[in-house]
Amino acid sequence: MSLPHLVSSGTATLLMVDDAPFLIRGGELGNSSAERSYLEPFWPKLEALGLNTVVAPVYWDVVEPAEGCFDWTTLDELLADARAHGMRLVLLWFGSWKNSMSSYVPAWVKTDTERFPRARTSGGAALEILSAFADDNRDADARAFAALMRHLREADDEHTVIMVQVENEIGMMPEARDHCPQAEEAFGGQVPAELLPVGAQPGSWADVFGASPATDERFQAWAFARYVEVIAAAGKAELPLPMYTNAALIRPGAAPGQYPSAGPLPHLAEVWRAGAPSLDFIAPDIYFPNFAEWADAYVASGNPLFVPEALRSVDAAANALYAFGRHAALGFSPFGIESISGDAEDLLAGAFDLVAQLTPLIAAHAGDGSMAGLIPPTDDMRAPHRVRLADVVLEASYERVAAPSLADGVINESGDAHGSRLLPAAAIVIRTSADELIVAGMGVTLTFHSPAAADTVGILSCEEGRFDPEWRHLRWLNGDQTHQGRHVRLEPGRFAVQRVRLYRYR
């Protein structure tokens, strides 16, 4: 079998594992949950959730406690336990930076600030952040990361590890850039040719881009990207697994320096792409409610979508379906997965079951324009959500609370509900042929329309079933459940898969 790798599929990208498309149904462990003695009782829970991948950290300070002396015990135990439970791994390298700070660097780095200098504020204060402008910082990290990948090459011939994250949520705070002496010198130097705007004359960063926090952030992003490039390239020289770097996103209204600035954010994607070509993509950690907006921004910036961290609320189930349906995502992974509970746990398991069923179809239709992911675009929708798949227009409405029993099979126009339990509402829609659709999810009602005004699109038949792995029919839904042919409805509170055949009449 070949190494895990990425391949293009239309406008999408697929992860290939054991030479077959692989969608990561993931969960990221809490930062301190990756050791065998702590993680052992959680494996049955991770299996019950339907995970196929655990996203887990590797700590620089633990694996290289003394310079050049490596201890792979925790990693080897993680590899063995993942294999025993049928899981793959995405490893997170907690190296120079973790959530902006340098909290996971070894003690021999932390305590030697002359050899391993810190970033500084504009006032000269040292920060608990390694400077990206110090070669010794970068090279020590690169040597450790190369050793990690070399160890995987020797110890993981089953390719349990399918992807690696280089660093974690890189970013500068409380200012947009480093002001150490090396940084000040670089800022006054010329902008690299790769970043010069078309037609611009060479000059300093302030000359080319103007003196502003945005320029500071762009400058720092280039420094971070060049630093990460050396580390990623050193690792890939040992074992060329897919690699990425993730970003903490921008809080509404925050300016550079008020969030972890200069990380691999959508507005800096071209800087990171030019500065770190050994990375295969950049990735968002999405904890904000506007999930679709952030996911769309990363894809629009030229990336495949992988969400290594997401909020583990009830909406995680909906966001997973959107990510896979809208963008054929490489994967989706709520954070602190060992701590998920209650409705969020049950609903994520249901969503991941749908993704497992649909994986061959999602892979087959990735990037060809025949697939949609549906979640409510706003909290207070006043009109149906319209999505077009070639010559079929979908109109979606959403139900986020359970309807009373008398509304089974009809639109809950009154808005009546049983209690106040908030449910996810989302669907994956795949057009498998000219007049056939697979619709999977919960809490979504669909009607179908033609762009040609003279044509009416009707429902020829609708059946509920599941892929196991071939389609297995459970029941026909041509009566009350489709409101006598008026719509297709995925009722709130229950995940389902339906196969719909359409026809046209005048």
C-alpha cells in the first residue's frame, strides 16, 4: 500500500488511505489527554461515536527531554492503542508554538534565552513566545520534527498516522508582530519578491504596504511561514505524509494583535502558500457560530477543507454534514472529544453514521457540482434557502425543535414544538443521476424546482433506507411522510437517509 496522500478530484481534494478515499470522522483529544494511562478508559466511547480517526498531540518537551535524546514511549503507546481499536491518527506537533505561546518547548530551550531568544513587544518586553526570526529556534524544532517523522517511518509501517499538523494555532499577541532586533532589521529590509504586488517597486514593508497593523501582520505571517517551511520540509524528507498548519480564527471586531495574528488565516493564505510550500494546506479551528462562513472562506482561499478543531455542541453534527456535503471535506473533528456527552454525543454519532454510509458517494461526487451541504444560513430565516444543483433548484426550510405528533409528514407551519430542546438541522444532498437524489440528515424539508418556469418538478417516489454498503430499502414514503408528494422531509430529532426520484410535468 502507498503512503496516505492527497489527490485532486474535480475542484475538490481527497485523502487516500490504503489507496482508497478516506473521510476523517475525527475527534481531537484535549491537550493533556493523549497518554495511555489517561486515555485508556475512553477508547470504547470513541468507538461508539463512530470515529475512524483520533487527532492527538505529540509534545516536544516530552519526546526530547534533553537535547538530542528522544523518548518515544508515549507515541508508541498511542500508535499501539489506536491500532488495537481500529483507529487512524492525525498527529499534532506541539513544537515551537501552541495557541501562540511556547508552552511545549523543552526546558533546555526555555531556560537558554540567549541561544533561543524570545519575541518582544514594541516596548522591548520579552514574551513567552519563541521568536520566528531566530535560526537556532527554528533549527532545533526542525531537528526534533524530523526525528519524529523518522521514527514514524520506522515504527508505523501500517500507516496508522495519516496526516500531521505542524505547530498549533500559530499567532502573535498582544501585538501584530515581533519587535526583537532581528525582526526590526527584517521589517526595514525589502519585501520578498514573492509577495510584491504586481507593478510595485521593491522596498521595505512599510514602503510597499504602508505602515499599519495589517502590514505588521503580513510581515509576521511571512516569518512564521518561512519558519514552518523549514520544519515541514525536514519532516517530509523523512516521511512525506500530508501536512498542514491550523489557525485560531478572528473574533468579530478584533484587530491584529487582539487575536492570534499572522497565523494561517484566509486573508493571509497567499502569504502562507508562498512561504511554506511544503504544507499541503492550511486549516481552521472553528468555534464560532458562523461555521459555514469560515469553512467557505478557507475553500475560497484555495484550500481543501479540514476542520481539526470544532465546538463539541449539538451543532457539531450539523456542521459535520455541511463540511462533507458542501466541500467534500477531508475531515471534521470536534475538540475535547473524550469529554463530549449528552445530546452532543448522541447527535455526533448519528451524523458520523451518515457520513460513514455516504463516504463512497461523497468521494465519487467530490468536486463535480452534484453535491450540496445544507445548514440554516441565518437564525431567523424568512424565506426558503435556495441551492442549485445544475437544472434542479432545492428550496430548504429547517426545523430545530421537535414538532408535535399531529405535524408528522407536514411542514410545521405553526412553529409548535415539544419543549425547548434545540436540535441540529442539516442535510447532505447528492444528485446521483439526472432524476435521482440521495438526501441524508435531520430537520430539513425540501421542495424541488426547475429554472425553466414552464416545468414543474414532482416527486416520483421517495424511500427511506441505508447504505450497508449497498442500498438497503426500509420503507416507501409516498404518503403522509412526503405530504402526499409535496416535499421531502427529514424529521427533526432523527437522522435518516432517503432516496428520491423526481419527474417533470406541465
